[in-house]
Amino acid sequence: MTIGEPSGTAGNPILKIILEKGLSNVLVVVTRYFGGILLGTGGLVRAYSEATIKALEKTKFVNKKKGYQVKIITPYDQIEQFNYYANKNNLKVVKIEYLENIEIMIEISEEHLKDITNNNSKNPLKIIKYDILKEKYIDI
């Protein structure tokens, strides 16, 4: 006699619900305390499915994308343009230091980093220098 869940009664139903909701990079853990064979395979599938659905209904989902923490150095006369751009594009400003120039630490997506670091006429900001401090996933 084999001890454990009957094949296809836990993992497959949980995965099916995750895929139906279009989720990725997620972990669902369902713990069943009631033992025995009284539920049968259909009952187990319903129990695991219901637990997964209820857990996902109460979950706060966070969408993230690849980005960077970047230090930007800009002249003082650019602070208005920078603030406007940051607000318009939902950039997270982590820290601002007012030194010889303004040093701003931000969390920024790959796309926005390319936009503000291109030296062309479409660039909304004048940046003296920028340093990518680290790669990280940022909220979107």
C-alpha cells in the first residue's frame, strides 16, 4: 500500500487554476490536515482547488518588471523637468542629494533608462552622468 496523495489530485488542479488566472512566478502551498481515504480522488481535487481559489482571492498581487537602481547627476536647472518626468512615468525616487549638482537615486525600468540616457533631441532631461547601482525588479 502506498501512502500519499493519489496521482493528479493536488499539483495538477492547483497548477490549472494558476494558469487559468494567467499568473507566473507564484507559489501556492496547500496543506491538508485531514487524512484517510474518505474524500476520494474527486473530493481531493475539489478540496485542493477550493483552497487554491480562496487563497488567490485573498492575495494582493504585485506586478514587477526588470529594472535598475540608478544614480543620476543633473544640474540644478533640470530639477523641475526631472520631477515632471518622474511623476508622469511613476519613477520611484529613493534619495535626492543637493551637492554641486543634484544626485538622484531612482528605481527605473529598462525602457525609461534608455529614454533618459540617450543623448538626442527627444531626451527630456539633461543628465551629466548616471551610474547603474544594481539590477532589480521594480513595481509597475
